Amino acid sequence: MESSFSTPFDSVTESARKRLRSSPYLPVRSLSCEFDRGVLRLRGRLSSFYQKQLAQQAVVGLSGVEEVVNEVVVAPAI
């Protein structure tokens, strides 16, 4: 039987993903995130520094997140 219990790590990661998915910018919605020991890492590729900053601002202030490490690569779309 599968448990519906989620760890705090899962909860923070899911909350961050939910915030990213609510962005009006489609590429921001596809970013990945990983949470471990108070650090939330954002990863992926975006076409502007503006979008990178929006992604970071979307997850700032989540409960349990002490630091956001924005590893998003900015590169023009091909």
C-alpha cells in the first residue's frame, strides 16, 4: 500500500515547482528544482536574465528555504 505521507523535502520541492509552473513565461515553467538541507537549486535554460531573475523571485520566501542557488543557464534560443 502506497503512503500519501510526504517528507518536508518533497513538500518544499513541490511548492517551488508549483510557483514556477504558475509563471506567465512558459520557459520558466520547465525549470527543475532540487531541495536539500535548506538549499533550493534551480536548473535549466532560459533565454534572458530577466526570466532567470523572475524564476528566482518566484521561489524566494518558501518556508524551509534558507538559500536559493540559481544555476539556470541563460542562452539565446536556437
